[in-house]
Amino acid sequence: MRGVQLWRRLFHAGNGLAVAFFPPVLGLEKRGLLLILSSLLVILLGFDLARLRVPRVNALFFKLFPSLASPREAKRAASSTWYVCGVILAYALFPTRIAVPAIVVLALADPMASIVGRLWGSRRVGNGTVLGSLVFFLVAFLVLSAFFGLASAVVPALVVTGVEVVPWRLDDNLTVVVGGATALWLMGM
């Protein structure tokens, strides 16, 4: 299981499911949710700025969160910062009926694809493996089917899988959720 970072994947899934489903349970309107998430983003950006400028703070980050931090974050913003930014954009730019499924796709398809791709994927494609991308598509399709039905889920699942596999300069925690929401919106969901 080397390189899988299971706790990181579970943290990824749990955060996405929480931010997708807890706001209505807690009675949070979109405006309040965006205020909370924006405050969190400011904190995360401030921490990223501090740790990237002060090597001791960066070392402390990796010491405190060894099972959550990724080596690629040593010289760039943490994936959690991109994650919160993507969720904010999804909620700010799209109706909740579109933002929530896009966030759930990010929460579930991305970590599942990463786990399977790292364990069993051998043939590389874009940012991952063919097997990882297939798993991403299947999970995205199942999630979107639960929200919109089988027939309506195929195209947006293909689109968001394409967005995930392309090696963008931006983190996939931003591109997947915004790309998924955009695909759903363009299809009139």
C-alpha cells in the first residue's frame, strides 16, 4: 500500500461528503456556507504562505500531518487549499443541485481512482493510469446516476473524467469540481 496514503484519501472523501451534505442538515444557507468556507480559505492560504516562506514551518507541517501531507506540497499550496477553493467556486457559481453532485464526485471518484491507480494501474495516461481513470469514470457515473438518473449521468461523467486526467497546471481538487459542475450546468441539470 506504499504511496496510497489511505488516511489522506479518507480525509479527502470525508471532507467532501461533509461539505456537500451537512450544510442543509445544519440549516446553513448558501451565503453562510460561503462565508465559512471563505474564512477557511483565508486561513489555509495564510498557512500555505507562512510554511512556503519559512522552512521550519513547512517542516513542522510535514511532521504534524505525515499521513495527510503529500511530498508535492513541499513547494506549493496544499491540496486542501485547492479543495476549499474548488468547493467555494462550485457553490458560488452554480445552483446547489449542481454543486453538491460535483463535490460528491470530487469526494469519492478522485480518491478511489488514486487508490486503484496506484495499487494496480500500470499504463499511464495524463495525470494517472488507465485503470485509475476507468475507476474515476465508474464512480462519477454512479454518483451522478444517483442524482440525475442513468441516462443523464454518462456524458457529464465522461467530461469530468477527461478533466481529471488532463495534466492541468491547476490542482485537480479545483478542476474536477468546477469542471464537473460546468458539465452538469451545460447539460441543463
